[in-house]
Amino acid sequence: MTVARVAALLLALIVLPFVATPYALHVAIVVLFNVTYTAALYAVLRMGYLSLGHAGFIALGAYTCVILSVRLGVSPWLGIPAGGLVAGLFAWGLGALTLRLRGIYFALAIFAFGEIVTAFFRAFDWFGGPAGIPGVPRPAFLGTPLASHFAFYWPVLVVAVLGIAILYRLQYTRFGAALLTLKTAESERLAESVGIPAARYKTANFVVSCVITGTMGTLHAQYLLFVNPQVFGSTMSTDLLIYAMVGGLAGFWGPILGAGLLTALGEQLFSVGYWKTLVYAAILMVVIMVLPGGLADLPRRLRAHFGAPR
Amino acid sequence: MNPVLEVRGVSKRFGGLAALSEVSFEVARGELLALVGPNGAGKSTLFNTIAGVAPPTAGRILLEGTDVTGKSSHALARLGVARTFQLVTLFRELTVLENVVQGLHRHTRLAVLDGLLGLPRYREDTRRLAERAEGVLALLGIAAHRHERADALPLGIAKLLTVAIALATEPRLLLLDEPAAGLSHDEATRMMDLVAGEVRKRCTVVLVEHNMRIVGNYCDRAVVLQFGRKIYDGAAAGLVHDPAVVDAYLGVAEMDG
Ligand SMILES: Nc1ncnc2c1ncn2[C@@H]1O[C@H](COP(=O)(O)OP(=O)(O)OP(=O)(O)O)[C@@H](O)[C@H]1O
Ligand SMILES: [Mg+2]
């Protein structure tokens, strides 16, 4: 993206809360959550790894922040980086163990991890049990808690913009370029033979993705005012994958587009309950069958079909 | 002066199979050594033990006098061991130039923070890496292909690119696993002229080759393996007259090469 476009987008995001209705602002906040998670997931997909349990890291961030603030009386502000840190530590350990696996083995290992995280919180009353933990405090600014959508929008926007900027720029660093050499076992062997420490790089990238995911997870819990094991369960993990697939995996903006569009649509369907899952699944099937490159590939396909504009 | 490479009593077992049995030899600086032997003799396995892909079951590997046995593949790359694979292996989705840039990895300062901020000195570094990669491409005569994707290259160019990637690491020791195999006569000649010329000027080379004509024409010395044992170590020219080697290759057409 050009500097001008980025500036225009940023400006729109800054003006938005001044003109949007509270409901529209609610949708915007949820879009920012999901867009950030999906961009972080894409960073892992980009190096050839299918993380089927990424919501586990949202849950780790969210619960860390909630336990700290509700159970231990720590400031919700401190809970935000703490959640990112805990998610990152788990990603480090888990990445070191599982990133040597490939394909379905890695995907299922991470899926199992996501299940273990939520099952763990469900199992212990101190962690809220099946019902979760209500009454999550929001951080305060100048003594006033960020209670309104308008007020809470700002920390969400800051974390989203910072997180996405880091993920975007990281691709174009030499580190980010080296990650592309680790996509298959064969290619990884060549990478190692020229001195690329594959395991270390993969783990580092996984940690970056999960720190950003976990950090946003803390704000997510504060926004909802509660956590429970269901919200950040396997459905969330598969939703993120659906966003990324529907948007298209060829580039950075595809998953973001998918997350933005589907989340906005999903919020409209929220009141009718199970429709959301059905609609997401149907859209995924249609996109995979008729537009395997995702929505981001649509302009190119249309140009190819109707001829390039002169 | 220490030899560049010392292989001391190296054995490698895969379960019950002894792929290498107490193999010992040395490679002097600047040498071009051929590693020869019938299929399954253990040549690729030997490369893997030297390059840290699969550590030997017994024995030691020394690089310029330093024991490097058991070091990881990427650690050995940083110590100056580069290799190509018998099955042509490239970064398939990257361009030819990007492939060689990755080969320069051990000369790269990662400086992730500089990169995130897009600092001028970082971009300058990146530009210099690309220039260096261009130099390697020019050396191997494949610069015209710089923007082509690696998985779209014809075999002759792809094999030259594998050498370019390895050479970009600026190794002390370069292991080439059958660089000429599968190439036409002209392509093989081009490859071997480069290996014995520009490549050899820059590092010590060990290459696996089945074709005796190529071994005799281009290499100084040959080590022959059979069933994981060394059966010959001497002048490449003397190879075809050695009874044990002739015996090992009896009936193998490449002897006529
Ligand atoms: N990873 C492995 N696991 C089990 N056996 C192996 C493995 N790698 C090689 N071998 C066996 O070790 C022996 C030596 O194989 P190697 O590939 O080193 O032979 P080579 O001399 O390179 O032969 P070629 O000329 O066919 O390339 C063979 O019998 C092979 O089947
Ligand atoms: Mg072999």
C-alpha cells in the first residue's frame, strides 16, 4: 500500500468514532479485533503452517488479564501487556515443540493445544469454570473508566494499528523473507544448509504472531466485560481461518479484507444465532470452489475475464 | 597447515544397514576431489554426515583442524561448509535472484528493528546484498534469469542455481552431489568448466560423480566407496586402472564414459 492510502485509511479510522452511531462503533471494534487476529494468523500461514488453534492464544491473553484484574486486583492497563507476554511465552514453548511437525500433524497439535487451554479454564473454579468470569474491569483514563464504545475504541485502535503495522512490515524485512524458505521440509533443508536457523526463526515468528493475538485478546475480554471458555474456543479458531481463506492467502491484505467483511456481516446475523455459522461455512465453500484465490483475487479475475481496461 | 576437511573413521548405520563403515580421508585446501562409487555406496550419506544433516554413528569430522562432529546444518554453514543436494533443491517460489540472496544469509545482519522501521541503512544493506547476489549470478552465467521463478527453470539452469546458492555462502568447503547428473553433454561440460574454474578458485570442492571421463578430466584426486567402505584413494587419473574399482563398477556402462 502506498503511504497516501495508509494515511487515508488511518484518518478514516480516527474520524470514524466522531461520526459513527454506537452500534456502528461496536461493529468497528469487533472488526478491529478480528482483523488483527487474522493478520496475526496469516503471519503463521505465510510460513506454511496451519494454526488450527489460534484462539487459544486469544484465550491466554484474555484470561491472564482477567485473572490479574479480577482476582489479584492488578490494573487493567498492566493486564494488556501481561496477556501478550503470557501468550508469547506459551507460543515459545509450544512452537519449539510443534513447529518441527508439518502439515496435518502441526495443525492438529495446535488444535489440541487450543482445546487444552479452554478445557483447563473450564476445569477450575478459580479460573471461572464453565460459566467464566464476569465483571471484568476496563482500564481508566484520567480516573474515568473507558466505559463507552467511543472511549474504548481508542486502545483497540492503537493495538490493532501497531500490531498490523508490525506484521506488515515484518514480511519485508530480511527475517520475513527468510521465513518463506521454510515452507516445506525440503526447502527448509536447503535453508539450513545456507545457515538459516530454521527452528529459531519459525518459533520467533510464531511468538510475534501470538503476542499480538494475546495482547488483543486482553482488550477483547475487557470489551465483553466477561470471559468464558466458549468465546475463544475452537469455533473462533476456525472462524479466523475462514476469514483468511475467504479473503485470500496470496497477500497480506486478503485475510484482512476477509476478516473485515465477514465480521461486519456476522454482526448483522448475530441476533439470529446459528445463522452466522451457516452463512460463514456456505461462503467458505463457495469461495473455495469458484474463487480459490479468495476475494482479494477478484479484481484480477475480473480483469482477466473482461479484458484489462485500456 | 591443517587439511580443510578430515574424515576420521566415520561410520553411519541406519538400523541394521551400515551405510558407511570407518571411512577416513582428507581433503587439502584448494583440492578438487571426486567422490565415486556405485549406487547406494554411501556418497550422499557421507555428505550428510559432513554437512550436519545426519551426524555419524561413530568417527569424527574435522574442519581445518576443528572438530565439528554433531554440529547442526546451519551451524556448519556458518563455519563455511556449503552443499548441494542430489535431488535439485531450490526455494521454488522465489526468483533466481532471491534464491541467491537467501544463500547470502550468513553474511546478513538481521537487524529486524531497523527493517521494521525501514531505516535507510537497512535498505542500503539490502541493496548491497542484491548486488552481491548479482555478482554470483554473473559468475555462473545465469544473470539473465534473475527474475524468473526457480520452479520454472530448465534443469541445466536450475542446477547452476543450486551451485550459485551454495557459492553465495562463500564456503571454505563445497560439497556438490552429482552436479552434472541428468545434464546434456554440453550442459555438463559448462557445469564442470565452471566448477573446475571459477568455483574452485574460491573454495575447496568435493563432488560426487559417476562419469569416469568427467572425474579423469576435471578432478585431482578420487575417493571411491563401495558398500560404505573406502576402496580407493588416489589420483583421479589412476582410477580406471585400479582392479578394485574396476571390480566394483564391473559391467557399469559409465566406465566407458
Ligand atoms: N535416511 C535413510 N534411512 C535409511 N537408509 C538410508 C537413508 N539414507 C540412505 N540410506 C541407505 O544408505 C545407503 C547409502 O545411500 P546413499 O544415498 O548414501 O548412496 P549413494 O552412494 O549416494 O547412492 P546414489 O549413487 O544412488 O546416489 C543405501 O543403501 C540407502 O538405501
Ligand atoms: Mg547419492
